[in-house]
Amino acid sequence: MNNLGTFLFYLGQFLSSMGSLTFNLCLVAFMPQAGFDLAQISLILGLQRFIPVFIMGVWGHLTDTLNPKTTVVVLEILAGLLSMSLLLIWNESHTNYIAFLSVCVLRAILVNFQTGSRIKLSKLLSDGSYQSNAKHAIWQMKATQGATLFAGLMGLVLIKFLSLKTAIILDFISFLANGLIILFIPSHKEEEKNTSQNISWKQKFSDHFKYNKQAAILDIALAISIGGLISFFARVSGADHIWNALFLTSYGLSVWIAGFLERSAAKKFSSTPFWIVMSVSFVLLGKFGGPNVESLILMFIKDISYWVILHRISGHIQNDTPAHSIGAVSSARFAIMVVILSVGEILVGAWSSVVPLEVESTLRALVALATGLGIMMAKKKVGVESDRPAL
């Protein structure tokens, strides 16, 4: 795949991710107007992650036996068609909640199943060095999660002036655009080769911890500290959904800034300072509450720390995992992460009226602080080489 093909590959993922993220943001804003409460919204957000995780956990390793380019194209187009079907279901006060939830979950399954294929393509783009693997891992994150910045800006316009149906149409267009872009970009010479191993669905989880155990463990701790992020944004935003879009925009901006930092100044340090900064930010968020300028600044600082850590973990995992196993290991990794994140969405929505924001923020801070201190006190830096930053 040449430089143009590489650019188009990440552009397509960016467009697809932006459409999906904007759609989820608009769910949080428009569903209350149709009479749905935060628990019902959080259930959709949670199940959109939890159910696909079961699929990925059992069958995700099969992406290593499929042509990654074809897999992405077919599933993107099918997901787009499902997105359009939501137009027939959504009708403000007369919406069939079960039908709406079911289509959202099925659409999420198609999107998440192709995760291994996308990351395999990204792995094949690298030259095998840590620096190259880390670069593509960061661009993969920028294309998917970095789209949050633009999704937040687009969400501001949709929430202020338009409707959820407009968000659904944009979601469909973004799926179709990515499918067509991937279809017409040049193929990588390794894409046609079936280099996967015949592994069981359980083995991919053991392989995930085998290739870089420390990175896998830190991945879990990071997911626990940040779990239920969208619902957490909604808690801090309260009834003003414009703030929710601002928090999401800030989160997206942090992906890009953290990517720059990780490839420049931040790589000179271990991740310990970033865990501690994230912990302090959570404590102050609980103290100041929101929505206000202080909470927006603290969210931004927290998110930059989070993304520096995640970029580094992703670089280590992508570098240490061989190409023939990257789809399986990626499905195992994201299955674990998404279980934690989706359970977090459901829990935050369920306990929002019972557990004070300050208590929730303190619990998140304790997880981050304990992890950072654990890294600092470790006698041995596992899986770290001279050409890459320490975890």
C-alpha cells in the first residue's frame, strides 16, 4: 500500500468513526427529549459495547483467516444499511425502544467485528520497527478515537439546530464512504496471504498476555479508571447537553495532542507521571463538579494523560504481536477492554442518582494512583527495550 493508500485507509476509518461517535453523542442529547431516561440511554451505550464483545471473544480470531480489506468493506456497507433502518424506527415519542436498541446493537456488532481486520492492515503498513509500529498504532487511534474531536463539533451543530434523524443520515454516509474508500485503495501484498495459526478462541486471550503481559495488565487498569466515560460526561454535564458535546470535543482534541507528545517529549518518561496526573484530575473533578470551565479544563488534562498512556500501551502491543496473530490478539484485547467500558456505562447510568459524583471520581482516582505507584515501585521494567519508552 503506497502513501496515498495509507492516507486513504486512515481517512476512511476517521470518517466512519466520526459518524458513529456523533450518532452516540446525539443519542445522549435527543433521547431525553423523547422521554427516555439516562438509565435507558446508558443501556444502549453499554450493550453496543457488551454484546459485540461476546461476539469478538468467541469468533474475533477468525478475522486472521479472512481477507482484511474485504472484511472491512462488506461490514461497513452492511452497518450503513442498518443505520438507515433506524430512520424507520425513530419517531420521538412513538419510538419502539426495544427495536431501536436491537438495531443499534446489531450495527455495533458489525463495526466491532472488523476491529482485528483494521488493526491487521495497520500492522502490515509498518516496517517492523517499534517506531513504525508505534506511529501506525497512534494513527489508528487518531483515526478512530481522534474523530471524537470533530464528532463533538458536529454534535454541537446537530444538538443546537438539527435532529437525531440528521445524525443517522450522516452515520450512514460515513459508513458508505469508508466502505468505498477501502474498496478502491491499492491492496497490500500481504493481505492475500493466509498466515494465521489455527488457534482456539481461548488461546487468543493467553497470547494477548504472552506477548506483553505488563502492557495487557496496564490496559485493564486504564479501562477500569476510565470506564463509563460517556455516561460520566453526561453526569458532569447535567441537563445542559451542550457541555456534553464540549467534553467530547475536548476528549477528541486530547487524542491528537497526546499523539504528538508521545512521539516527542512524553516518550522520555515512563507512564507513571501521567497516571498520577490523571488521578489528581479525577479528584479535582469530584470537588469542582460541573458543568463549568474548571471541569472542562480538568477533563482535558485527564484525557491527555489517558491518551499518552493508551498510545504507549498500543505501541508496545502492536510491536510485540506478530502479524499472523494481530487480529486474534486485537479481538481479545478489545473484548476485555470493552467489557470493562460497557459495564462502566451501565453502572454509571444506574448509580447516578445514588452515588455522588465526588465518590465516583475518587474511586477512579484511586485506581489510577495505585497503578502509577505500582509502576514506579516495580524493580523491573517488563517488555521494555532501548528503542522505545517505558510503560
